Amino acid sequence: MTTLFTDRLWNRVEPVWNSYLEHPFVKGLGDGTLEQEKFKHWLKQDYVYLIDYARLFAIGSSKAEDLDKMVTFAKLLHGVLDVEMDLHRNYAAEFGISKEELEATEASAITTAYTSYMLNLSQRGGVENVVASVLACEWSYNFIGKSLAKWPGALDDNFYSSWVEMYSSNEFTELAEETKQLMNQIAEGKPEQELARLEEIVVKTSQFEYMFWDMVEKKEDWPVNAE
Ligand SMILES: Cc1ncc(C[n+]2csc(CCO)c2C)c(N)n1
């Protein structure tokens, strides 16, 4: 039996992703104790992150070599803009933050570095770079959601239960599975050197995911106030 490329990736990223579950921000989401000011920082930074993230799918759609892949990217694009970002808009409304205010958030240093890394790779390469760039984000949130959903009380009604519900939902599991399948299709027949290069992208984006959790935990923006 041949191993899937995503199984090989899993072996590399598992230790990094397990570290997310030990991170105070993620633990706070799971046990419902996360400080709301920290969550607000995540909400705003993640909103502007998702705007650039959505562009990645648009790039993927334009670079797709067949209609099937074009449709997959378009579906993923819709998933970000109309499903995932609705979660953010709903939470923002509870905080009294408008859509416009969310959208006007200035991206922090880490948000900028992370989205610029993915956009640069996706603009330079073909669909393989796009899929390698988006994979860890989607799959790791689903991994976190499903892990937290097993924690006692995580799905009981608390401020963060809809977060856990959304990222562990069947709909998001399917989106992550679809992206994994796409990665496996694209990896098929590629030489080892190319597979190793794509693997590095998934490892780096997984590291960026950790940095993002840490940035929101510390409510970081930019290191020096230049107002
Ligand atoms: C920093 C950061 N990383 C990953 C996600 C999760 N995510 C991004 S796109 C997508 C799939 C379709 O919307 C998912 C699950 C996030 N929100 N923020």
C-alpha cells in the first residue's frame, strides 16, 4: 500500500500541532476560561488574516488546470467569505464591534508575515504551492476543534462553545478533507525533491500557526510604537 502524502505530512507536523493544545490561548478556548480581551484580539487579527487567506483560493482558482479543481477552490473561497467569517461577524456583534471596524483592523507583525509568506509562494508557483500554503491552516483548526470537542464541557453553552462547534463541525471536517485530497492528487507522481519542498511549506505554516496563537495570547501588534 502506498502512503498518502498527507500521512507523511502528519508525521512531520504532529509534534507542532500537539503544542497548540498545550498553548494557554487554545486551552482557554477549550475550557471556556479565555480572557475576552485576548479573544477580541484574535477576532480582529483573524478577520484580516482571512481576507488575505481568501485571496489564496482566488489565486488557486485562476491557476487551476482543470474545472474540477477550479470548482474546489471556488467552494473553499465561499467557505471563508460566507461561512467562517460569519462566525467572526457574529462574535464581533456581541462585542459591539461593527463589520467595518473589523475590516479596518491593522494587521499585526505576525499576521503580515504569515499572510505575506503564503501569498508570495502562491503568486510565484502553481496550484501545488497554493494548496501546500493553505493546508495547515484548515486542517490544524479542524484538528484543534475536534480535539477540544472531546474535552469535558467544551461544547456546553459557554462563550467559546460556538467556536469549538464550528471548527469541529462536519462541514469544516469536509472542507479540510477536501483540501487534503487535493494535496494528495497534486502530489501524485511528483519527484521527491518537489515533495520535500512542499512539505517544508506545510511545516513553516504550522510554525506560523503557533506564532499566531502566541501573538493573540500576548495581544501583540508591532514591537515599537511608531504613532
Ligand atoms: C490563523 C488562522 N489559521 C487557520 C484558520 C482556519 N481556517 C482558515 S480558512 C479555513 C477553511 C475555510 O474557511 C479555516 C478552517 C483561521 N481562521 N485562522
